[in-house]
Amino acid sequence: MQPGEHADVPDLSRAVAVLRRATGDERTATEVLERWTGEDGAALVRVRVRDPRVLAAAVWLPAADAAPA
């Protein structure tokens, strides 16, 4: 992870995330696990993924791609 402010989310926040795939964007219900803000102001969130097509249990997304549920 690049330098920047990193924080675990104390209570999992329910969210709706946009997963961008080659076949199009998909909205999915999820939880935000972590937040990261870079020195340049860029913001990312790590969200849980429960999708058999995704090998990872969580992915990093632009913060704008995750909205509170």
C-alpha cells in the first residue's frame, strides 16, 4: 500500500458497491472493511466480495464506487 492514511472500519458499514467488469458494471450489497486516503487526496475502500467469480475475499475500489446501503 502506498503512503497515506489507512484506517480499519470499527463497525462494518453496509454498502452498495459498483464492481466494474468487462461485461459491464454490477451493483452488489457488501460491507466496507477499510478506508485509505492517499497523500494526493485519492480515497479507496476495501469491500467484502461474496462472488464465486472473484478469487479474493475483498477488493479495493475507488471510494466513489461504494455508497452506504
